Amino acid sequence: MVLPHGGVDGGDGGVATGTDRGLATAGAGLVGAAALGGLVLMRRRRVDEFAA
């Protein structure tokens, strides 16, 4: 088993090291797109249920 020694990179660093606005904006955009896609799929499913 290999264990890490020292720090391990895992994200943009958090508040202590400053924020990467581009990374935060891209992440928020992806979350928004996923939420919108989920809403569209749920609505489509409901419309299909009424047609049957």
C-alpha cells in the first residue's frame, strides 16, 4: 500500500490561498447546467406519463 507523504493537491486551495475565479465560475456553470438538464429530463418524463 502506498501512502502519500506531505500535502496532496486537491482542488483550488480554498480561502486561505485565495480563490481562482475562473475555476469557481466554471464549477458554478457546470452545476447550473446539470440542474437545468435534470429539470428538462423530469419535465419530459412527466409529459410522457400523461401521454400514455
